[in-house]
Amino acid sequence: GAPQWRYNTQGVLWDFLRVPVELSKARGKEGLESFWLKPPWYHFHLYWVIPNIAVGLGFTISVLVALLSSFQSTNKSKYLLPPPHFVLTFFLSITAFSVTLHAILTASDSAWTLAYESAATGFALWFIPPIGLVQGYSGPFRGIVLVLLGTYALLENAFWAALCFYYWQDPAARFSAGGLLGLILFLMTLVVRMAAVWSSHKMLKADQRVYDAVWQSMWGNEESRAKMIDISNTVKYSFRDAPNQCRQFNRLQLGLNASEAPADLPHGTRPEIASDMPIHPLFTDLRHFTLPNTRDFRSPITSCNQLFCQAAIVNLLFRDRLKEWADASYGLFREIRDADAEQERPLVKWRAVKNDPKKASRVYFTPMKRHRRCLEKLLRSYSNDPSRLLDIARGCIVFETFDHLHLCIKTIAADDNVVVERIKNRMSPDYDSARTAGYRDVCINLRIVNRPAQALGVELHACELQLLHRDYAALNSDDGHMRYMQARNASGT
């Protein structure tokens, strides 16, 4: 018979392989073929022993590291242990490397059946370690983990079916435990994810139909349609977005003199530290200079504490600008609702209440974004990058007509106290309202850059302003917001 055998972990210890082996009919020294009676240790250990030990150690140690990390309390101690998913990635890489090395060594010994098997398995295994490296990734290819897992499952099962056909002329003679487990995990994850997305869409479907009906009514009105086109043109020709720069950056820091400024400053300038710059005296005494209103694009903000501190300051300055813009464009704010009131917050025109302290004190201004929601966005959408949080300080102005909304946009464009970083015109007919479940507004990211903001060190902090038509504001109820939060949590965004 054919002297080809394979170690088997499923039941019987050894498999007889039905592969063709050519034996010479001639007898004598040249006509005989030698076979391994006691193969080298690496023929067995590199494929059946070391990978299993590495996987077991990887899962065990990563769990222990996760448990120990939960007891770390100081900022310094958090660097003593690596992230658990990095630990698991390291041991999974050892597994893939061991199997790949096994393929190379067995091929060098002309043990081709073993080499084919370990080469196929090793190639598929190399798709597993990157899953740990991209854990938490939420960029353009946010589904990369599922893609890697599915690729591994597909390749492992396909390769094993081909090997089974070669070994026993039956592609279903044996199965790969790793490939089968990977396939089950991939399908379960895919089904659960699709169910979550479907559930989130279903929650907002009724709201989207109402929002879309309002939009169709507005767009069907010739006068409203003309105003919306005017708004789109103003947004298009009056503002220039810089998407790559619309992040939270630190001020540019200099040493003892301005000559130390890097050559690649914005606008090609090399600033000089002027005596009238709004720099805090403490920094001057310490000879630690920063340039107001000059971003260091090499230094995005990495601290949520810093962002919330800036937002708490800029929110007060931002509120003053909101009042000015609402006064100039007949804008409305919501009113503070009584604790026992069940109706939605009524809208009041700022012009009508600004001179009445009692009524003005009842105007409701949008509070800062909660810490919990900021952390959710960091983990779900922003790859743990705090510099992408642009709406901690935020505000909203409602308008009765598109004329007033358009007037507010032009007022903001002419205001020297602010710099508009980005504007999203969701009132445009080109906007896909399905992305926001039918909801539409004009969303502006801007910075307060006047002298008080520079003196307080917050002129680089980007905040968000929503300009909203009254018809949409009337649909924005507490119940609708609750459904939106439930759908957002279900879809993981």
C-alpha cells in the first residue's frame, strides 16, 4: 500500500491517505525508496502542539490582563500592561508563524502531504491576528473585522475541502474545527449585526415618513423651493470647507522666540509675538509662548478633559453669538418647560423677550453634550480620537421661514467674531435624508475667534450650530428623540 499517513486529532490517531505513490519495480539500491520511520520533532510539534499551546495561552493571558487592567487606578499604571487584544494578537501570530514554519521545513524534507496541509492552514491563519490589531477601528473600512473573520473561515474550509479531496477523494471526509468555528462565529455576527441595523431602521421608519412628507410639501411649494435653492447657493459660494482641518487642535507653541516657528505654518507665514497679543501673563513669565488663533496641525487634542474645559468656556461666548444672530434674523429659541408640564417646549422669538429679564431667563439653550454620549461616539465612530468631537459646545436656532434662515446664514458669514470651519446643508435637494432618518437642518461647525476667546484660550475650539425650520422643530419631540437614541444604540453609531 501507499506509505502515506497523517496524524489525526479526531478519533483514530492515524489516517491512511489515499494518495498515489510511485514505487519502482526494480530491486536493488537504486530501486528502493526510503520513508521516515521516526520523523523529526518539528514535523509534529510545529503543527499539532505549539499552535494549540499558543492559542490557549493567548486567551488565558488576555483575560487575565483584562482583569488586572480593571484594577489599575493611576494614569502611570495603565502603561504597565498591554491591551488585552494586543496580547491575544501576539499569541495568534505565534500560531500562524509556527504553522507556516512547519510548511517550510516539511517541504524541505520532501514531506509534501504535510507541507500542503500546513501551508494552506497557515495562509488562512494569517487573517486572524489583524483582527486584534484593528479592534475598535471605525474609519472608512469599519467592517474590516467581519471581513477578516469571513475571509479566514472561507479560506480554511475551502482549503480543507480541497485537501480532503486529495487525501481521500471526498471533500467532506473530515472537517476543520477552526474553520467551522470561524464560519459559525462569522454567520452569527453577520446575522446579529443585520438584525440590529434592520431594527434601528424600523424604529425610525415612521418618523422618516413624516419628515419626508414635510420635505415634499416644502419642495412642492414654488416659493419655498426657490428659497432653498438660494440657501444652497449661499452655502456653496460663501463658505469653503476644510474637512481635513475640521478637528480640535492645540495652539502652536513656540520656544523663547518666534524664530523657532516651523516653516510650514498655515498661509505660509512666520508669525512674530506681538506685545498686544492676548497671551496670559503666566505663560509670558514662564517664557512659554503660544500663538493665539494659530493651530498646530501636528498636535490634535488628545484629552477629553481638555475639550470639556474649553467647551465650558466657549459655550458662554457662543451663547452671546446665538442671541445676536437670532436677534438679527428673527430667530426663535425653545422655552424652559415647567416640571409638571406635559406639552413640548414652546418656541419664543428672541426679539420679543430679550428686553424682558423674566422672559429672557426662561429661554432654553442647548446644554453641552453629555460625557456618556461623547464616549459612545469615541468608541463607536471616531476610533478613540477626541479631536473629532466637534459638538460638545452646541446650539440651535429655529426659524419660521426660509427667508429668516437664509438671513441668519448671511449674518454668520459676515460676523468677524467667528470662523466657519464646515457647513452641512441638509436642506439641499442633493442631500440623502435617509442618513438622518428624514431629519433636515443646516449644521455649521464654527469657532469663536474674538479677543475674549483668544484671551481665554478657546478660539480654536470648534462648536456646532443647527439652523432649523419651524416645521421640522415641531416634529422633534421627546418621544421622537427617545426613539432616535434607541435606534442609535441598536445600530452602534
